[in-house]
Amino acid sequence: MATKTLEPEVSNTDFQSLEEKVYRTIELLKSAREGKANAERDAARLRTQLEEREEEFEQLRAELVGLRKEREEVRSRLEKMLKQIDLLTAAESGA
């Protein structure tokens, strides 16, 4: 009794095609990994920049609050001086 083996015949062309596909897949994987590393590096850089901008924003906000308070104080002092000037000029014109 003769046994027949059922081995699929793989031609040299089929093997080369498969080999090319494997190499392309490897290159795609390398490219994807490189892209991922670049994206992670960019994300880290952007997070750092965002933190710096948030700190700068808070400093500017505090400075703005201080300047507004100072402006109100100056306005109040100016109004007080103007009232005194009005009183002096009113006293002179009434005298």
C-alpha cells in the first residue's frame, strides 16, 4: 500500500511573494513604532509647554488683580484730591 503525502506545493514565486509581504510588514511595524515614539515625545513636550503656560497664566492673573487693585486705589486718591480742589476753588469763588 502506497501512502500519498498531501503536501501543498509551494512554488518559488509564492514563497518570494510571501517573503516580500513579511518584509513589508516588518517595515510597517518599524515605521509605526517610530511614529508612536515621535508622538509620545511630542505629547510629553506639549504637556510640559502646557504646564508652563498655565503657570504663566496664573502669574499674569495675579498681576492683573494687583494692577486693578492699584488702579482703584489711584482712582480713589485722585477723586479725593479733585474734591479738595473743588472745595478750594468753590471757597475762593464764594469769598
